[in-house]
Amino acid sequence: MDQERYQDLGPLGRGGMAEVRRVRDRRMGRTVAMKRMLGTLLGDPGARQRFLHEARITASLQHPGIPAVHDVGDPADGLPWFTMKQVHGRTFGAIIAELHRPTSPVEELTLGRVIDALLKACDAVAYAHSRGVIHRDIKPANLMAGRFGEVYVMDWGLAIQRDEVAAMPNSWREDAILAGPPALDARHVESLPTRIDEDEAGLVGTLAYMSPEQALGDGGAITERSDVYALGAVLYELMAGRPAFAGTPGEVWTAIVTTGPRPLGGLGPSPHRPDELCAICQRAMQLDPGDRFEDAGALATALRAWLDGTRRRDKATGLVGDADRMWLEIEESRQRAASLAREAERLLEGIEPHHDVERKAPVWELQDEAAQIERKAAVLEVTWQQTLRSALNEVPDFEPAHERLADYYRSRHEALERARDHEGASGVEVLLRAHDRGLHATYLQGEVSLDLVTSPPGAEIALSRFEPWRRRLVAQPTGLVLTSPARDVRLPVGSYLAVITKPGFETVRYPILLRRGERWTGVRPGATEPLAIELPPMGSLDADDVYVPAGPFQCGGDPSAIDGLPAGTCWIDAFVTRRFPVTNREYGEFLTDLARTGGLDAALRHAPKPPKGREQGEVGLWCRDSDGRFIIGATVEDGERLARRPINLVDWHDARAYAAWLAARDGLPWRLPSELEWEKAARGVDGRFLPWGDVFDHAHACVVHSQVGRPDAVDVEAFDLDESPYGVRGLAGNVRDWCLDRWDRSGPAIVDGILTIAEAPDSDDGFRAVRGGAWTAVAEHVRMASRFGALPRDRFRGQGFRLARG
């Protein structure tokens, strides 16, 4: 060492061939590391030659990841030396130990950061390979990470030029394996700066990181792929937390040349052992060099691709986290908006239409605030979707993003199907299928289980499916005929009609809606077993009686309905309704009987009358024939012509009086229908907007523009397409129907999912519920979920009534 130029500052390390000391270069004014051959090797020409060979090779490698050689000395009578950059940092051995420590004090020490450091080491070795240099002693102790992210490949003492390999002996692999391990001891296994040199066991390197060809002493087979194996062994230790091989030196040697390391997948689950990285490691450590990466550059490319994917995955994870926070905000906003809307509804209960602006302003303010919050939530929902799509732009197969979008689109799909927006649902289904990774497979398969139980059992059940045809939903036979009880019948989703027959009993029409992800059981809310469909005994129903079996139906939910209720499911117990509204002839019989039994004044009190302020002649006349019967029109001929038209110009009290009279006459509990009974009888159970389906046409019902010339009410049996799934007629046209209930903004009382029948008292002068279409209605007002109201003493030409009973 040049004493004048270099000031010795103490030892840094010592190996089997040299020692490294920290020195100050007085000439350059910097501290460097000096590597000097051990004095014990002073008389060994071969050692001197290998030392200077290392200096020359290291000096030839000009790469940021290889410590640069600054100076070299070869005194004839002294120890050769060379100086190089002093590296400050930690070995990979220390970093690996830290990574696998349960509580790491090193901030943000992650698998990705350590792999990034190994990638830099691979880049340095790849550079050496491009210069024809093979390291031959890569191990964690020879890889160092600096303070500022720099990584160095150290100790090139066993490095060799590619053209030197050709002069080395080439062993026959099988013979070497049969010969067994050479003379080895424990020091040969440890990852220390100790090396096995050619003059000892005939091997070069550190055993635990040697490639099989190195372990076999096959010098002529050494290539860049040998370094790839050693880098793979470092990667293995990085992921496993321990070297790839353990045991006695002989056991380690045998495993290296015969079986290879234990697969990483067999070490158990760990966040430090992702499958893709395990596959890279497995390829790098193949027994056959030809099966490995061709050089360190190819290995670096694989690691870089994984690391880029990891970084993208980390970014995608962050984006999904952002989306989750957005969704929480969306839900909180919508809960707030719903709370404001409920408060507005509460305030509306005490406000009448005629109240002034000052009285209504607080309600408007609440509604406006709720609407504003909803708008912001809708905008944030779009941002939420875009954020998840951004995550998928980073990692196309990122399951958390797909999972959230699939759940979202399923919810949207369910809502659109309930709203009978089939076109919108079809588009959303495409998106659901694109993002589903199997969680919604059963839902998308669209098959539902059905249970049907009848009382008595043994009934025949013929199933038809409602299919669109000529703007209507028509029940098309499926060919499937069941016998009750029928359990766990698998059917595609859709709307069905079960026609149930049994000798001695009336035929029952039982609509069924099979929705995705649900099972139709007919279990009444609060019960555990299906409620059997009661079959009425033969003769218990008149020809114009329509039996509506107990069960759930989809009520409300029509965005185009007037004052419609929100979408929901309501159970309604079995009831009977009349197929047609009460006709003029039937009402005339009531008036006639009333005049005979209660006097003419009683009959006249309930006789149809014109609306207030209109002359009798404008609306037609009721008169009595020679037998004292009430007929409509000025003559008997008029009465016959108008007899089958629906009664109109009667108020709610008149309708109730007729129901009471008929109940007394027939001994049956006739009454007006509750408005939700009416809606179920009109729509069936599938939430259709009209009795016949979802599409309106003037040919289907008696409404404005359905007739040539001046519109008017018609015979109740006209317009036979205006028919519900149960067979009830005249619901969308002809006349609207008075209902039993007091009109309430929130609809009839539904307790625990079951409709409560509540008749408005006579003393209540509030509005009554009115349902249905009329010959006076335009197309936009013909929706079965629309809710109208009228005062109990109101009379209209387009309003009559029909009856129901339990």
C-alpha cells in the first residue's frame, strides 16, 4: 500500500483470499475501500494471479451496480492491492432477515421494494454478462443495498471471462453424481465470504448458492445460466426467509445436483410468496441449465414485469380503496336524502292543496335539499364507476374491482327488471357478465326453484309462460304439467301462469313471478311453510266471480303512474272480485228493490245523478217502467241498449249501499275492493303496467280515441283484450272504480308485509281511493299503479265501481 497516498482507517472485512480496509486517499481527498491480498498468500503465485485477475475484471465493468476500481498496486516485493468505492449499506442477508421479522422496524420494507433491489442486482449482473463476465459467487452476502436505493454486486474474486470457460474440464454429469459429494464440511454450506476453491474440493463458489454444474465441478459447463441459478437461490431465500437448501454439506450437495429445492408452494401461504414470483424462481433454479433464463438480463425482464404488475396492482388497490370511500359517502348521502324526503312527507300530511306558499315552503325546501343531495350522489356514483374502471386499466383481471362492479350491476339489473325496463336490463346484464367472476353465476343462469302446494293436494298444475305477442303478454303453454304438491321445480326466470284443476273444484288461475336469485315458495310473511293454494269447491263461484288466491305481488313501482306507490312486495290474502264493474242493469235492480222495500225516496237518494252544476239532460235520464223497475234512458229501448254498460254518476256512499244490499241478498260479504286488492287483480303478480302487459294501444281498452266518433262508455264485455292475468275485465278503460280505502299519500296500511283491509268510515269526508282507467282517460293516464282520489260525494261519468269479498 502506498503509505504516502493512503491513510489506513481500519478493517472493513476479511475473506479467504483478501482483507478489505477503509482508507483515505490523500491525493483525491476521499475515503475508499482497499482490498489487499492476505500476507499468508504472499508466496503463492497462483493466488497473486487470481487477485490481480479480479482487479482487472472488476475494473473492466463500468456499471453503477458494480463498485468502481479506482487504483491498483502490484509491488514486486509486497502484497497486491486495489482501491474501489466504499459501499455503505446492508447486505441482502440482513434485508431478508428484516423482511421476515414479524414486526419490522424498517419503514415500508415490503416484498416489492426488496424485489426492486434484487432487480437492480440482476441488471448489474446482466451488464457483466453482456461483457462476457460470469460472477460465479452470487449470494446474499455479496449483494448490498445502499442508503439511497443503490444496489451493488460485490466480490468479483471468482469472476471469469466466458472465453476462459472453454479451457476448463467438462465432467460427465452422471458419473459425478454416482461418485457422490466431494469432501465438504459445514463452512461450505454457510452463506459467508468463505469460498470453496479449486485447490480444496475442486469446486468454486458457496455451496448453498451453487448451480448444479458448479456443485459437480463441471467448470466447462459454467455459463451465464449458472449466475441465473444463484440469483434464483437468492430470490428463493428472499421469499422463504431461509436458504433454498439446508442440512449437512453432503445432503445439500445431493439435493442441489439431484432434486433441486423444495417447491416454494409447499412452504405454506405467505404474502412474500406470490405465485408469479414462485414461478420465476422455479425457472431460474432448474437443474438443466437449458431450462433456465438464458442470462441475468432475461431474469431481470421477468422480475421487472412482475414488479410492474405489482406496482399496477398496488395502484389498483389504492383506487379500489378510493372507490370504497366514495361508496360510503354515496350511501350516507342517499340515507340523508331519504331522511329529508321522509320528513317532507311527514309535513305534507298536514298540508292541503289549497294552503298558501308560506305553508308549503318548508316542505319544498326539504324536497329541494334532498334532490340536490341525490344529484351529487348520482355524480359521485359515476365517478365511483370510473375509479373502478381505472383500477381495471391498471390490472385488467383485478378481482376486487370486478367484484364491486359486478355487485353494482347485479343490483342495477334487479332494479331494472323490477321496473320492467327490459331493454335497460339487457344492457346491464352484458356489463354484469363482463365483470362477474363466478359469484353471480347462478343468478345469471336464470333458473329458479318453485314450490307449489294446494289444498286439497293432488291437483293438476299446467304451467304457461307469459311471452310478448302483438303488444301483449300472452300465456304460452310450456308443456310442463305438475301434480301438487310440487317441490323444487327448476324453471327459467320469468312470469308464469299456473292453471290448477282438480275434479270437484273450481279452476284456479295462479300467476307466478320467478325472479333471479329468489325461490318461489308461497310462504306468508311470518310463516315458515308454504301457504297452500285453496281450491274453491265447485259451485262456490258464480260465472262472473274471479278468485284471486293468496300470495305476494309486486305493487307500485311504475314511474309513469300518477301518484303511484314506490316499488314493493305485498302479501294479500285470498279474495274474490267480480269480473266486470257493476252494470246499469244490476244497479237498476238495486234501485228497484230499494224502492219496493224502503220507499221511493230511499231509491232516489242512491240513484245516479249528474255532477253538481250540470243539467240532467246532459248526462242521460233514469226512469221507471210500467212495472216500477228503474231503467236508464227515456225508453225501454234505451234501457236495453245501455243495460250492460257500467254504472256511473254514483258516489262512494251509493257504491257501498249497493254492496251492502247485494251482500244481504246473496248472503256473501260483498264490499268494495281495497285499492291494493284492485291493483293485484289488475296486474297479477309480476308488476306489469297494464292488465295485458306493458305496452299501451288504444285497441286494447275503452279510452279516448278508442272509438270512432264521440267517445262514451261501452258494454262491459266489449274490449275483451282489457283483461288481467286472473281474467278480470275492464280495468284500463270504460270506468274507474271506487275503492274501500281512504286515499292516503303513502297508500293502504301494510303491516309486516301483509295488506291490512281498512274501510273508510262514513263519517270521514276525506278523499277516497279510485283506481283504473276510463273512457274519458287519455293514454298517459292509463296505468294500473296510478292512484286517483275523489271526495265521497263526488260523481263522474267516467267513474263506477266493482265488488270484492274475502
